[in-house]
Amino acid sequence: MAYFESKRIAGRHYLQIPGPSTVPDRILRAMDNATMDHRGPDFGKFTAQLLEKVKFVFKTTAPVVIYPASGTGAWEAALANTLSPGDRVLMCETGWFAHLWRELAERLGIRPEFIKTDWRRGADVAGIEARLREDKGHEIKAVAVVHNETSTGSTSRIAEVRAAIDAAGHPALLLVDTISGLGSMDYRHDEWGVDVTISGSQKGLMLPPGISFNAISAKAIRASAEAKIGRSYWDWGPMLKSNATGYFPSTPATTMLYGLDTALDMMAEEGLENVFARHDRHAEATRRAVRAWGLEVQCEDPRHYSSVLTAVRLPEGHSANALRATILEQHNMSLGNGLGQLNDRVFRIGHLGDFGNLDLVATLGGVEMGLAAAGVPHKPGGVQVAMAYLAGNAGPQG
């Protein structure tokens, strides 16, 4: 079967979108094992240890439930288990994925309030606090924030969001989407007082798409007892009950769980803080290359820079989609497209997952050659600037 219809190009394909990220061979080998009886004793033992093991990447002692689903499923599970029709939820329009989350909430009968931004920074913490202070009757039941906005390359500072909720003296739940942030950037479910953390397998966890996660606080579990949105598949109750014995209420994604087990081993072996430092280093090198080219990073606030991806704005009159097509055709590399209002205005460079210094140099080389081939005005030498930075900040790989 022809999975890729494009012409044959020598060398591996560079998948430099901001997720799904490239799956390492070690994880592929782990998944290439016989399917286990998901009702048998061996599976129960395996799952029991895995459900404990996965907590370290969330930095939590709370339960983490795993669904065979995309991150969108984990969004729905978070909302359906904690809220009732007509409840108000405060959200920030940090980009396209915040916009999609709002649409999902509306389809569930929830009433979102959207704090607008210009898609060039993370959540408006001051705006969140001000709105919660106005809500004297506590009609707002939850604050929902995207930690790493994959459409813009901007992050929200979740500890500051929690501090704003506390400063307002508001009882709202804190729901956080870290689908693209988990395993790539520092994230602290317990310390930051998050009630539901939402994530997926296909980004920093280095797995294919197919499983998603809810890390759940005790406060969120209490809220689920009162929530009135209809739910069955997404119901935490049967999941938590079955997970307590090492099993699932429905058929789990068995081979994906093999891969998750290995991915967690790989992250533990590297050291979680080293994983974060590596992503920070590659993001900074990329931003330096972009500036050296004379181009503009989409995220304007350095405090909100993402270490997962860099979104790059092209000059007026130049097509980001045409540039991406040129780079794919000539250099066998996929870059992320602009989403929503950023369509054809930006391209996105993913630098996440199992990604080293030489991977970044090759990626930036492909971009620089593509800029020249597509006739985008720029200054040459961005790759050299990134290489100079990496040479002085090589990290454990060096």
C-alpha cells in the first residue's frame, strides 16, 4: 500500500510539525509485541504499575486515567465529568485550540466566556483575576486554559493562573490542556493546583496518536459526583473503579500502553529536567535563527515563549503555505501550517519529542534553503547562528 503518494526522495522524511512527533525506534519495537489478554492476570499487573509510573510526568500523586482517544476526547471527559448544562466557564482565546475547546464546550451545553487576546501571547492572567472578582455569585464553575498553544507557539503560565484564582477567592475548578506541553516543558499538576490536566500521546510523549489522559484532583472527583452532563464512555467513575484493580471498563489500546511504558522509561533515563532543558535549548536556537533571517516570531512576549514549537510570521505578500510546499517538495520536510486566522501567515517549526542537536540543524537548514527557493526576503546565516548557540550550550548530548 502506498502510504505516501509523493515522489520518492532519498533520506528520511523530516516530520517537523508540532505533533504528532516522530516515534523513536525503541518505542516502535515496544509496540511491536503480541497483544496481551486485557482481562488476564499479566495485564492487570502491567497496568497497575503503568498507572503509577505515568504520574511522574504530570508531577502528581493524583489518579491519571487513560482513554483510547485523541486529546479532544480528553477535553470532553474533563468538561463532562465536572460540569452541568448551563454552567459558565471562563476561557482565554490564546489561539486556535482554545477556540476549538470553546466550541466543544458549547456543544455540551456549557456557556463559555472568552477573554480575547491577539494570539501572540498566553492567557491573560490579570483578565482572569478581574473577571473572577466580578463574579460575586460564583456562577463561573471552571477556568479552562491551554498551557501550550500549538497554533501560536505561546504558553500560558499556569502557576500564575492558579494564583489569580486564589487571589480572587474564587472556588472555580482549574482545567488545563497540556496536550502539546506534557513531556516537553515543565508541568506541575499538584504544585500548580490544577484540578484536571488534559493531555495526549502524540507530542512530547513520543507516541503515535491514540491515547489521551486526565489527571484528576480530589476536588474534581467531588465535582464529578454533582455534574449533570450525560456521559458513559467518558465517565471517570467506572475508569477509576477498574483502574484500582489494574484493568479498564472497556478495551484499552494495549500496544499503545506498551509504547507508553517505554516512553516513560526513556524520559526517566534522560531525566525529566534534562528533557525540559533540551527543549528549551532547541527553542532558543530556533528563535535566534528566525531573528537572524530577519523574520518575526509569532509569540511577542518572551515570558510566554514555547519550547515545543516556534511559529514564524512571513512578510506581507508572501505565502507560508507556498513556502511549506516548496520545502516539502525539495527537502522532504513537513512543517506545520497556520491555523484559523493565521492560515498562510505563519509556518510552525516543531522541535519536540525525541529530537537532538543534529535534528535541529537539519531542520533549520531545510527552512533556510526553502526561504531562498521560495523567494521569501531574508538574510542568510540563521543556521550558523543556531549552530553557534548550540555549540556553547550543547547539554548532555555534547
